[in-house]
Amino acid sequence: MIPFSAAESVSAKESCSGILALNPLGSYVHVHLVYHELHAKLITTTSISSSALFNSLLCCYSDCGRIDRTLLLFSSNSGSASRNVVSWTSVIAQLSRLKKPLMTLEVFSEMRRNGIWPNEYTVSAVLPACAESKVVRHGEQVHCLVWKCGFGSDLFVGSGLVDVYAKCGEMGSANKVFDEMSHKNLVTWNSMIVGCLRNKRFDFCIVLFKEVMRDESMSPDQVTVSSVLSACAHVGSAEFGRLVHGIIIKFGLISLDYVRNSLMDMYCKCGLLDYAASTFEISSDKDVVGWNVMIRGCSFSYHFEEAYSYFNAMKREGASPDESSYSSVLYACASLATLNPGLLIHGHIIKSGFSKYPFVASSLITMHSKCGSFINASRTFREIETQNVVCWTAMIAACQQHGHAEKVIELFDEMVGDGIKPDDITFICVISACSHTGRVEEGYKYYNSMIHEHGLSPRLEHYASMVDLLGRAGRLKEARKFILEMPIEPDSAVWGALLGACSNHGNIEMGKEAAARLSDMEPNDPGNYVLLSNMYARNGKLKEADQVRRLMGTKGVKKDPGCSWVDVRNSTYVFTAHDRSHPRTDEIYEMLQKIEELVKKKGYVAETRHAMNDSDAYKEQSLWVHSERLALAFSLLVLPCGAPIQIKKNLRTCGDCHTVMKLASEIFDREIIVRDVNRFHKFANDKIMKERNSVHIPVSLAVTMGSSIGNLRS
């Protein structure tokens, strides 16, 4: 055989590349065999010792993505003179591209131990590995070598260093390298802009973008504009975002999916859904990411019905939903608190196989829970094959929301026993469960374990839960001391928990202090004024209560009108206190009179302290026209005998209504669920619960039934 020349090896490599292009089906196997033949020929002719041929063969295996062959070839020629800086750089670059940072750095260190000095291409190849490792020490060591080798002025090396420091969170060092660079191209600027975005320096990200636009020699690309749009979304700068929109059109970037989706996301997060929708509608090729942006944008902007409509439109146009699509639309269904749309989505998820995805499964649990179906939430949880912390937390939150405090503690202990580390949201649910059951010492135990055993730093939500725990138990002085000793500034939720506890326990002086703090933080929140006024009224200080009400009028603060609603046959019926707008008002009030007579026979005595704005003579009468009682009377009229009743309310339900619902459940042999602003209140006797639990319907069958009902109704 005749040895290859360097030119021939290059020609052979080009021939193989041509085969790849001309034979896309099965090309990998074909070309891989050609490379094996070339490799064998180089070995048998001893041409493998040629640096040019050796490096070309390394590149061939690299093009095929065969890192195992590359490393085998490289290590088998450890004593060969063919292993020069080019071959070392080729291996390092391939490992770096495959996201193997530690192996890349190990090979680079071995290269240095073998006395091979890197060139600027070697350094440019190893810097992405330093960034991927997220260990700033690696980048600093390579940075020192850069100055030692004299590569500090190299444009690509400088850009790589900026990227390393930015990804390691060292923006001071990144900025210093950036400022010291004599020449900068768009890659350099993009590295700095993306670094600022990643490290939440959004304002500086916008400043850097303005600098890029001042340089007429540079044109922004999709990385530049997408990054600055994300910065605008985080700071809520819709005005500058619209300016960027104009720049995108000017430079012809609007046709790029990545840019268009970033633009829609910015408009959604800035509350400009109309602009986002307009941008979306003019898109000729709508991808799944674009649909997801619109579904998520509507969901988190409280336009839940629109989110559901976008999901249905996505299905109609043939786009396949992904994990993000289902999670976002389930959030919208949960917020609407109507079960049937959620069941339809659950059906799609089962058919598409996404029920195995933990984040989709956790969204399903939350949806069923918030729609009042705790049984379906439990069954969904138990049917998950791999339960991660998100799924466990979703189920624990469902138990807490439905008042199953004992189950919360049980699930938490089971989760920890299975070796799953709880997150901060899990502990909020657990401490809240302890609060509602008066387990102060257990609450303290879980709070301390969060810090000392699980290494989690308490957030404001945890502090608020602890204040609520102490306040519900009547330990108001201890709760106030806890607030004053907090390592961070308490927010309105913390002081609000104390005010609510003071109102329940009649501690006027401490309540005034909490109300004063809240007045400074939230001067326009009507709930704080109402709590303070009610506290005065309950303790016989009617003059002070009236003063608080007048203060609300002076400041223009209006109490949110209370309302309750029920869903009957795809229609929603809303009731307010004293409501007489319904066509069946006479029948509703007749039923209300009947309920009053029946509950009084059961021993009901009105808790008139919940009627704050009426004289003593009319307090009991005013309780009987609360919105949830009107909704109950209507439901008893229109729903089939024995059907469960689910009432939703935008404010907290009062204690007297709670008592009436409990008695009505026993009298009419109905399951009654009231969902107020805080949680679900379920009323059912033992007979009903036994009937519900004795019939086990798998979630998949329940979903099929729900889908069938939805199809019939549509």
C-alpha cells in the first residue's frame, strides 16, 4: 500500500463529507465504515505518525460525534510525536462541545503536564468548559494562563472570559475584562448582555443594548434583541420594549421565531396582551413555543378563559402541546375553579402520554384540588410513577387547602421517609397545617428543621405562617416578639397575620399597632381597615369603628363587594348580599326561610357578632341574606336531589354561615363545599363520605366520563 500524503488525507476527509451530504439515510454507518478503513490504512502504512494525518483522522471522528473513538485514537498514540497542540485542541474542543466540562479540563491539564503550550484556539475551546462547570476558580486559572501566554488581546479569548465570569456570577470580573478589551465585536457585547440578564442586572442590560445601537458598525442579532426584551419584561419597561420592537422590524429580525416569541413574552409580562396577540396573529408559522407564550401570558395575567381558548385553538390548528402547554392551561383551569374544562385537559394529557411528566402531574393535582375535587387530586397523586418534590408539595398543599391538616403531617413524614428533600413551599403548607390545628410546638419543630436540617432560609411567607401559628393559639405577645426579632423587614403579610389574630382575640392595642404598620405599607388595601373596624365593633367600641369607616371614605378606599357563585349546567349564577336580581328570587327567599326554620330546630343560634353594620334588632336578619346562603338556597332548588353543592366566594366566609352550612348538610343529606378566598370548607355526614369513598373510580375513567359530559354539553 502507498502511504497517504497530507493533501490526500484532506481529500479523503472531503470525500467523506460529500458522502454525508449525498447519502442522508444511513449516512452515519456508511461514512463511519469509510473512516474505519482510512484509520486501518493509516495504521498499516505507519502513516498514523504524521501529525497532519493524525489530526485529520481526529477531526473525522469528531465530525461523526464518536468521542469514544476520538479518545481511543488519541490515548493509543500517547508517545507519538503526532500529538501536537492541534490534536490536543481538537480533543478539547470536541469534549467542550459535548458539554463534558470536567473531562475537558482534565484533558487540558494533562496537555499542560505533557509540556504542550496552548495557543489561542486551545484557550477559546477550554473556556466554555470553565463556564459550564460554574466554578469560578477554573476560569481564574485559565485567565492567569491567558496573560502568561500573551493572549489577553485576542477577541475570542476575551469574549470567552467575559462569558465564564458572567455564568459564574462574577459580574465585577466580567465587567473588568470587558472594559479592558481594546476590540469588541457583537459576540463580546452579547456575552456581556446575556451575563447581565442571567445575573438579574436588567437595567445594565438595557444600558449595554443602547451602547450597541450607538455603534453604527454593529447590527444586533437575535441573541441581542431577545436578551434585552427579557430584561424589559423583568423590569416592566413596556415603553423601551416597544422601541426594541421597532429596531427588530428595522433589522429584519421579526421573521425569526425566537425573536417573535421573546417579543410576545415581553408584552405579556408587561400587561400588554393586545400587543402580544397582534404580534402572534401576524405570524405565518406559529410554533409550539409561541402558543405556550400566549397561554402562559393569559394565565398569569388573570385572563384565564382566554388562556383556555388559546389552548383549544392550538389543538385545532394541529400543534402538539408540550409539558409547558399543559402546565399553563391547567393553571388557568385551576384559577377558573371549574372542573369540567380541567377534566377535558386531563383527557388530552392521558392520550398524549404526558401524565408521566412530574410537572404536568403536579399541575393536575393542583387543578383538581382547586376545583374542589380532593378525591381526584389524591388519585392522581397515587397514580404517578415517579413522585418528585413538586408532586409531593402539590398534594400536601391540596390537603392543607381542603382542611386535612392531619394528612399534611402524614404526607410530609412519608415524603421525608422516602428520601425526598422538601422545599420551602412544602414547609409553608406544613406550618400552616400546624397553625389550623393549634400545634404550636410541632410548628416550631418543622420551622427549625427547615433551617438546621434541610438548610433552607426562611422567606417572608414562612415568617407570616409562624406569626399566624402563634396568633391563632392566642400567644400574641410571642407573635409580636417574633416579628420584631425577624432578620429581615416584615411585610404586609406578616403584620396582616398579627392583625387578624388580634381581631380574633380582641387585643385592641396590639391590633392598632399592626393596623398602623399596614396603613403605611398598604394605604389602599380595604381589608386592613375592615379588620380594624370589625375588631372595634366586636369589643363595643362603635365610635372608633365608625371613625375607621369614615377614614376609608376620606381616603377613597372601598371595600370589595362580597359575592358568591355556583355553576349549574355550564352557566354561572352570581349572588350578592340582599340580592333580588334573580328571576326566581321569590322561590330563593322561600327556600331560605325553610332553611332557617330547619336549622333552628337543630339548635342553631345566630352569631350576631358577624353582622357588623346593623343595629341589634336587624343583625340576625342581615346574616340570613349573606351571599353564600342565597347561593345555597338556589342550589337546593335547581340541583338534583342528593347532588353535591359547591359554592365559591371572593371573600372569607363568616363563622355563622359556616355553622348554617354544616347544619344544612345534615338536614338535606348533601355534601356542601364552600371555597372562600383562603380554603375549602367541606360539610358532609359520615353516610355521604362512606358512599363517596366506597366507589373507587380510576382517574382515567373519571376523565373519560368528564370528557363525555363535556362533549354532550357542547
